[in-house]
Amino acid sequence: MTRFNRRIFVFGTAAAAGALALGGSASAAIAFPFTLGVASGDPLPDGVVLWTRLAPAPLNADGHGGMPNSPMTVYWQVATDQGFTQIVRSGEVAAQYADAHSVHVEVDGLQPDAEYYYRFRADGHLSPVGRTRTAPAFDVLGRNFLMAFTSCAHYESGYYTVYRRMADDRPDLILHLGDYIYEDAATSGSVREHLGSEIVSLADYRRRYAQYKADTDLQAAHAAAPWLVVPDDHEVENNYANLTRADNSPALTAAQFKQRRADAYKAYYENMPLRATAKPTGADIPLYRRVRWGQLATFHMLDTRQYRNDQACDDGWKYCPSAGDPARSLPGMTQENWLLNGLSQHTGTWDVIGQQVFFARNADGDDAVSMDAWDGYPASRDRIQKGWVQRGVRNPVVLTGDVHRAWANDLKVDYTNPGAPVIGTELVTSSVSSGGDGADTTGIPNGAYNPHLRFYSQHRGYVRAQVTPAAMNVDFRAVDKITTRGAAARTLKSFVIQEGRPGLQNP
Ligand code: FE
Ligand code: CA
């Protein structure tokens, strides 16, 4: 028997032993530990990250999910079929107490552009099965693929029907653009309530992730496809900018906030299907990265919180000339240069920039803009837009979250000139739940001052896009009600982005 086959044998035998243990053997020391589901992410042509976290009692206040202070072996398998008759990779990893018993398995040796199923076993318990896939090889065009993206899942505001409907589409890739959790305290009378006060400590963040991830609609979306994730502000605290807070509530010293950010980033890493290259060190987490999808698309995933200058003129919506200081940056100068260098490589037909905050100009009649969005850092936006024009980037598409509304925008180097050419496209997803049940609206806010803003909706939802060499076919999907479970999704509006022709077209 080869070593490879023996591993499979061991998995099967131990799983059978585990089943017996559930009947009363002393070898099953813990209750079912896969209460937080399974996930995969950051696909490569030959592999993907598999994730789970053991938590038999997920809501324990210490953040350790009912796990003992000792390591536990977690076995994993990857198969080409859902029944696991064709197992192609397997192994084991030690889940550590210091990592809240999370595991990140970087599988390699898989075929490019291929679908796989994966599962885990720990202490005799088998996990749910997840579906994932690899990216196409770097040197092939790759088949058409379906991506879906969303953001902003405030737990108390409603159920995660949006996640469920994303899973129903069986996309090849899901992007989450931030506000995966919210840090605020329980609010009585909500659809469902956060546990505890505003989260500040590592234990708090770990338990908050556990509360969110215990949701079965969210688990279904993770189990449906590999994810590319980037956090926004609420994974730490509302509207923080690097190490500057929006306010001093709860009261913390600078050192205490730095520790809070370190704890928040550690919990983020523990709970997301990220590679070890994204593992935080203290209060720093190296998250911005590129993921390639053959020669069809390159995903440039940005971090617009960790390195930004503080919001100008304080936060909020205002007219603020000093925001335009060219020394200010939203991604930070290092990340700006990293982005432009990546865009200059022309590795994919579509250069998709996955990021958090509103990118196009959105000014009211008094030229007031959001200080927290790219409008609060216009020189930074200008360098990036002009940079991609100078580099001949044919198909830049910016994906955005944060605002709890769906928007679709044409991008321009000069937003004050309605005749200026369109040089890119922005798709803004609505939220999973933040904002509660949506409503029908007519018109586009500030549309009279910003004719490049082309679509707006207040409904909860997500965006899906079929990506082909000739076009990106975009559907804005909406779920009308989230304060009760089970609502259907519908397409509110579709656009086409044609290859070589930036901007939104009607289908
Ligand atoms: Fe949000
Ligand atoms: Ca946000």
C-alpha cells in the first residue's frame, strides 16, 4: 500500500471509529466541532486554501468555542466527487489553541480550472462538505466564469438570505469586500441580537466571528465556492484610519487601540480562508494581493483601511479642500505603486480591483463629498486612474462595498467634465443585511451633479457577473425582505461591460 493510499485508509478507519465514539466511546472528547462550517479561498492553478475552525460550543465568552487548551489533529480530504470516492489529496494538520483551533490548509498538486470537494474530520466527527475550484493556468485564457460579490452583513439587521441566494447561483468565485462582522454591542429589539458589548478583546472578536459563522446561510455561501476576502472598517471599528479612530468610544489609549487592531486582525485571519502569507504580525496584516484567473482576469484585492491617512476635516460628508492634498493617500503610497505595477503587467483581459469604499466622485450641489471614501482622497484616486490610462489598461473594473446600496458608475479622469471620456467601470454591491429590508426608489442621489452615476438601488443584495473574453455581463441581484427568512432573489438591473470599451452599456 502506498503512503498516499494509507492516508486515505487511516481517514476512513478513524471516521468509522468516530462514528462508534458518538455512540459512547471515550475517544470522542468533544461534541460536534464543525459548527462554523468550512470554507476555501485564494485559488491558484494547482491549489486552494481550505479552512475550518473547531468550536463545539461556539458562543463561549472566552472565544475558544468550547475547545480544550491543547492541540487537536484535523484530517482533511480533497476529492473530485461529492461522495469522496475519488480522493486526490489528503493530510492532517494540528489545530492549535493559540489559533482558536482554526486551520488553514494550503492544498497543492491539484489540476487547473477544476472543481473539487473537501471535508475535514476531527475527534471522529466529519465536517460538512465544501465545493471549491482551482484557477485556470496562467498561460491559458480560461473558460467563462461566474463571480459574485457582496459586503456588509450586520447580524442584527436581518437574515443572511443574500448569502444563500449567492450560493444558489453556484458561482466559480465569491468576493467579500468587507464588513463581514460588525463590532457594535447588542441592540434589543433587533431581528437577532449580537452577544455582549462592543467587541474589543481577542476573545470578543473570536466569539463575534463564531456568532456570525454559525449562520447556515453564510456557511452555504462559503461551501459553494472559493472566496477572496478583504476587510473594511467594522472588522476592527467603524471608520478607523490606520491607527486613528473616528472617536474615543469606548475609551482606549493609543496603545490599547493598537492592541485592539492586532486582536481584530488575528481573529480575522483565524476566521478567513487566507494563505499564510496573509498572517498578521502584531497590529499589521499583509492583505493586499493579486489572484489571477488564467488570462481572463486578474483580481487586485486592496486594503483601504490599514494604511490610509486620517479622514480630512474629520469624518462625514462635507466640502473640504484640504482633502485634495497630494501627500494624502487612501491605500498608502506603497500599495498605490503596487497596484499600478500590477496593472502595468496586463496579465488578464479584465483587471478587477476588489476594494471597499466608493470610488467614483459623488458630490452634492455644494461639492460636499464623503470623507471616508475615495472622494476624501481625490489625489490618490487621480494617480490611480491616470496611472491605468497611461499604462494602457483596457478593462479596469472596480468592485466596491461599504455603502449598503447598489450603484453602477462610469469612471472618468475628469468628473467635472460631462464630455470627458469614460476610462473604467465601478460596480458597487448593496449589503447582505446592513440597513434592513430595502425599499423601491426612483432616481439617483446627486445624479444631477454626477451624470457618471448610472444606477442606484436601496435593496439588499449582491452583484453577479459572467466574465467572458468579450464582455462582463453584470446582474444586480436583490432580496426584498431579510427581516423574515427565505425571500427569493431577483435581478433589478443588468449591464454589459464590453471588452475594450470601458463603462456601462445596456444589454
Ligand atoms: Fe457596512
Ligand atoms: Ca464599511
